[in-house]
Amino acid sequence: MDISAQKVERIPLYADNDEAEMFVYLPEKESALHSAILICPGGGYGGLAIDNEGYNMAEWYSSKGMVAAVLKYRLPHGDYTIPLSDAEKGMQLLKENAGKWHIDPSRIGVAGSSAGGHLAASLSTLGKDSCRPAFAILYYPVISFEDGVTHQGSKKNLLGSGINNKELVERFTLQNQVDAKTPPTLIMVSDDDSLVPPENSILYYQALHAKKIPASLYVFPNGEHGWGTTERFLYKNEVKELIYLWLVHNKFLQN
């Protein structure tokens, strides 16, 4: 990523730790106030697919007039508190810098792919009230930690020695944590995803729908897992159009 050629600011999350940071893409288009989105890349909580599911996404959201912040969160190595703490800090920094970056604090959302989708959904359901996003966009997310549905690698990397702790498994089985404060959510997944079963997306959509939270679920016929912003994905243009129309329809983005 060449940030010198773009309007990108690199922001450390903590003064005493340079491992966690945020790359803030500022839109070229001027408007009174921008909506913003915190982007959580996937990687099974064991790495970060930060190009395909981070920087490239931020460039697109920024091109639509949004402030897009890529969250380079710390990997948990079994400490489940770390990623969510970093996501909360990222939201806090977006709100604290709302004046500087011309952000509307009531229109700050979150996006996440795969395990990053689990983190985005965790922020949506388990995050502190002051850090809850206004909306969420989930790409082929891990949602459930229940056997037979979950992505075992993500579960193991996040929970570590607590992988068999029933209370922890339930806490991070996120369809069971949806409440009235969970934001409107757009979910996208491929029917042939063999890495993270589409049931994850379906279960989360059903939980949102049951709570009467505005939600949309799109299941593409193929594409497998991890398509993000790749050119190989047959429906790459449709994904962009769906996201844009959903944001406009829900008044998180001006047409």
C-alpha cells in the first residue's frame, strides 16, 4: 500500500503499543459531514488479509464519499479480549476525531470479512454502548462458535484454552447475542462457501429479523470464501451496487 499517493492517515490505537493501528482513508469528495466505516479484515484470528479485505475495501468506500478506516487489530493468541478492545478503540478514535475528519458521529458503521466479520458482529452485539456502530456490513462472516457450524480455526485462535468453556462459546456465538441495540446489518455470502458455512450468515440474519432489526441477506450462487475485493469474484460489481444502494436506502449515505 502506497499511502503517499492517497489521503491516508496512519493512527496508532495506543500511545504505548505500535502493533495496533488504523489507516484512515479520507474521501476526495467534499461534503458537510461524511459517514464513516471501520473495516475489520479477516484471517481466522491468526493473521490479517489486510489488502483484499482492508485497504482495497477502504479505497472503494472512500470513493463513495465515506471516511474509511482499516483496523489493523492485534491477534488474540487465545486472549479473546484483545480484538474487541481494539475495535472499540477504533470506534472511539473515529468519534473523537469526527470534527477533524468531518464525520457525522451518528453514521459510523463497521464492516468485516470472515473472522473480521465475527469481530464486526462482536462490536455490534457485545461492544460497549458508546462504541456500538450505527450499521454493519458483513462479508461471509464467522458468527457461531457452535460445533458443526463454526470455523474451528477462528474459534481456537480467539478462545485458546477456553475453547471448551461453554460460557465463552455461548458469548461468542453471536446470533444468540443480538439485542435491540444491534445495528441494521447487510450480510453477503456464497452458497458454496466450504470454509465458513453459509449457515453462519443465515443464523445471524434470522436473529436480527426476529428482533425486528433491519437486515438484508444476499446469498450468491458461487464464489467460495474470501472473495473480498478480488477480480475473480463473478459478482464483484453487484456487491458494490448492493452495498451502495443499501447504505443509501438506510440513509447512511447520501445519493
